Amino acid sequence: EDKVVQSPLSLVVHEGDTVTLNCSYEVTNFRSLLWYKQEKKAPTFLFMLTSSGIEKKSGRLSSILDKKELFSILNITATQTGDSAVYLCAVGPANQAGTALIFGKGTTLSVSS
Amino acid sequence: KAGVTQTPRYLIKTRGQQVTLSCSPISGHRSVSWYQQTPGQGLQFLFEYFSETQRNKGNFPGRFSGRQFSNSRSEMNVSTLELGDSALYLCASSLRGYFGETQYFGPGTRLLVL
């Protein structure tokens, strides 16, 4: 059965800390891995990774994929209170048409000032 | 450009009833996917529609169904509601639902079944 596992489930840090969120997957015919941030309702897209070893960066956020070990990490440096959210990892299997995604249960990040 | 809109935003139903939720994708987007989010199971894929055809389906019972109209708006229906159907229902749209395209999520419909 295809699955995506995120760790830790929750995390509390102080402003300015650096955090690393983990996502491991077991999916038939992997196609892509995506990270989303969910603050209140709608998840917002952060990154899509398809190639191993290539880091994607956006400001203080970065992510990398290891297709051999079947995992990805999301790094957030110099955290701010506005980074408090649920971070979701999702995998798109290649054997499914369209946009079907398999999501992990998320990591809840709380950043205190 | 307006984002994905979903109506209604909140809904309370009782067991055994049926419910219809609506999703309007971003203008020009033709692929609409539906997801169910619960605290226990997280986000789970329900189905995807493209050009009025269901292109993919997740592992949900037949009580969950959907359709898409010629203007790409989509509806999902849940019949014979059960307590476990209480969840946040999210829809997401993309241009064609092709590999590499970003999905944009709507704010969701919060369904409570009593």
C-alpha cells in the first residue's frame, strides 16, 4: 500500500531557530514529491521535487529529495512566528493519471516569539 | 485572478441525509480534484475530473460521487451520510492536471454530521 510518513508530528521552536521536517514515502512508480503549507484552511504550494539531489529554495525555505533512500526534508532557517502552520508532504505516483496525491499527516510547527 | 472558491463554507447535516458541495476552479483551469481531510486520516484523495470526465478515483465508497460541468465547475455529493464523513472537504484546480502543474486549493467546506 502506498504511504507517506512525516516526522515529527509536531514541533515547538523559538523564533530564529532552524528546523528540519522529514518526509519518507513508499509509493509505486514515484513521479514527484510536493510540500504544502496549511495555515488555516487551504494548503498553499511550496515546492515540487522530481529529481534526486537537487535543492529547491525559496527565501528561508529549502527542500531536497533523495530518491534512493525515499525521503525528503524541508528546512526552514531563521524561523518566524508566521511560519507556524501544518506542513504537508504529498507524493504523486506515476501510475495515476491527473493530479491524485498521497498526503502524509503533516507536521505541526509552532514558532514562539 | 480569483482563486478557487468553494460553497458552502460550513454545513451541518444529520446521519442518513445527503449533501452536495460545489467548487469553482480558477478561470481557465480544467482539472478539479477533491480531497477529504480529517484529523485521523489526514488529506485523502477522493477523485479528479477533467473535461467533464472522472479521470481518477481514490479509495472511497460509492456514496461519494462527483461531476464536472462544461464550465469546469465541479460538485461532489455524499449520500447516506455517516458520522465519519465529518471532515474538511477541499478541492484543488490546475490547468490540465498534467505532471508538473501546481494544484491550487480552495478554502474548503467544513461538514459536520450529527
